[in-house]
Amino acid sequence: MASLTDLALGLFTLYLVPRLPRDVDGARYWRAAFVWAAITALVGAVYHGFLVDLPRIGGITWAVMSTMVVVVMSFMLAASVIQVLGRSRAVVFWPLRLLGVIAYLVFAATGNSSITAIMMCESITMACVIGLWVWAWLRGHPAGRPMLVAIGVSIAAAMLRLVPGAAALVALDPDSAYHIGQIVGMVLLYRAVAQSGPPPEAVDGTGSGRASGPDEPSPTPADGRHRPARWIKVPQVRRHGS
């Protein structure tokens, strides 16, 4: 059963890849996250179907799969930073990302790769992703709430596998319950990315206190460089005497 549900997860995620919008900030990172997630699930289908009872090969395969999950998280963080804060801010988060990757590689190299190890090492990364989207949601980003719902569903799916007896509530084994929950999570994540729309224009105040209209070019600073777009609410200032 786990092999079939992992296969379904991989094929469905792969189906979503070409349908992801290409006109959003961080589009290539979202696409990379979906591609790596699909490949991980397809490898998982082979693992559950044929390799789980082969200790040596199965152990190596599991370590590879779990490391691929860490790569997926890397792309999710990169896409989130770019989409919420702008491309120039991405460099701030890479040291945190590197710490998580190194920590998990140590777990994998010592034969301790597991879902629990992933959750431990990726907790900082996940906290950053959630924090970014909470910040974006509070400032009116159209993908803020859908993204938080998708992340919440994915975390709940992981709990079905981690919490003893949780999968029994849905009459499935832990692996199958986790895979089915992740299918729902990927659908919601796809919808969240699709709802984010094209990259917003950078919003800067003008001398009149008015934001650029839909048919007007965004103002450019005196140095000629465009600032990264930020999702913020700009108060509308009434112009007296007009």
C-alpha cells in the first residue's frame, strides 16, 4: 500500500510541475521544489515496493530520499524569501539553510536518517518559511493564507507518521496516511503559488503621497536602481484642493 500511495504522490506532483505559473517571483525555485518532491516520492515508491526488506540497499536508498527532502525544503525557503522579501534578501537566509543541511548530512552519514531527524534539522528552516508567510499574510500578500494552510496540512500529514496510533484514525498504515496527506498538501501548495499572481511592482511613495496607478510606471529612485518588490499596504493619502 505504501508503495502505491508514494507512486501516486510522485506522479501527481509531477503532473503539477508544468502547470505551475511562470510569472511569479521565485517561480524557478517553486518548480524545482515540486520536481525534487516528485522524484523523491517516485524513489520512495521503489523503496517501499522492493527495497524496504534489503537492509544495506534499503538503508542507502532511505538516506538518499531523506536528503532529497532536505533539498526540497531548500528550494521552498528560497522561493518564499524571494516572493515575500525580494531577491536581494535571499542571501540573509542561506547561512541558516546551510546549518540545517550540514546537520542532516551528519545524521545521514551516521546512519540515523529518519523523519524525526528531518523534523529536528529542518525545524529552523520550517520556522523561517512559516514566519515569512505569516508576515506576508499580515501585510496582504494574496498567497499568505493559502500558503499557511498548505504548510499546515503538510505538517499534519507528517504527524500521521510520527505520532503512534495517529494513522489508525484514518484506517491506514503510517506511511500511506503520510503520502495521502502530502498529496493534499501539494495540491494546496500548488494553488497557493498559483494565487500569488505575477510579481508586484515595487511600491514607493511619491511627492504627492500617491502610489503608482495601474497604467503608470513605478517610480524609480534617483540612483536608477529598482528596489525589490515588497508586499506592503500603502496608505492612501487624500490630495486636498484637487
